[in-house]
Amino acid sequence: MGIQLHRIEPKMAPHRYKTFQITAPLKTHFRPAKSCEEVACANWLNGWKTIVDPSTTEGQYHMETINLHLRTHKYTTERLPDGRIAYTFEPGQNCFKLSRHRVRLEREERFFTRSGDYRQLGHPTELRADQWQEDFAINQEAVQERLQKG
């Protein structure tokens, strides 16, 4: 199930809005983690349990993946009454999602403005942080003035 976003329907046309964006792209602002400890992964901190149904194709796939890691992990197994197998892994070891963990690099975010809103965005203009902040403040003041006028 994906993320479902609920938006308030805008009252004005898209060109009447301005969008402010701050980004830290994965490719330039993060690197792969070397360990789960480095990112304080919940599985590394607390341990984790993986339950597999060996009677399904998906379960067979998961068991193959787990078996690749069993030589290097401390774990216990338990056969559940319904035939599934529970693998319980102790804290303090890298989890199976290590390849997806990322560490933020010390790089400044990128700051953009665009004309329009989510319905129709214009081309981005990249600004320095101080320029973006000033532009944002000016925009907020203009919005406040319009609200006061009605």
C-alpha cells in the first residue's frame, strides 16, 4: 500500500502560487551505511524476528535469503503451530536491510523556488540559502497582507 496524500483543494489557479522547496538528494547528500550501528537501526538495537511460511514461493525465497546470512548471524528458530518458521535475531548485528541504510553527508541542502503549485509547477530556480529565506519571508508577508485585505 502506497502513501495516500490528501490535499485541500486550492482556491486559486496554479500560476497564482509559488512553491518553495528544500532538497537533499540521495545521490549527492547521502552515502551507503557501513553498518546498522552507524545508523542506529532499530533491528541492530533491539534484534528482530522474521516469520517465514516455507510452503509458499515467497517463503522459499525468504528462507534462501535468510540462509545466506545464517553463517554470520546469531539467531534462534522456532517452528510455529501453523507450520511457519520464526527466526529470532539477537541485537547488535547487521540486519538484512543494511544495503538500504543511508548516512547523511555534511552537505548543505539545495534551495529552490518555482512558480505554481503541485498542479502545474514552473521550472525551478536554485537560490542560496539566505536568498531563499528572504524570498520566503517576503512571500509570507504578501500572503498575510492579502489575507488581511480579504
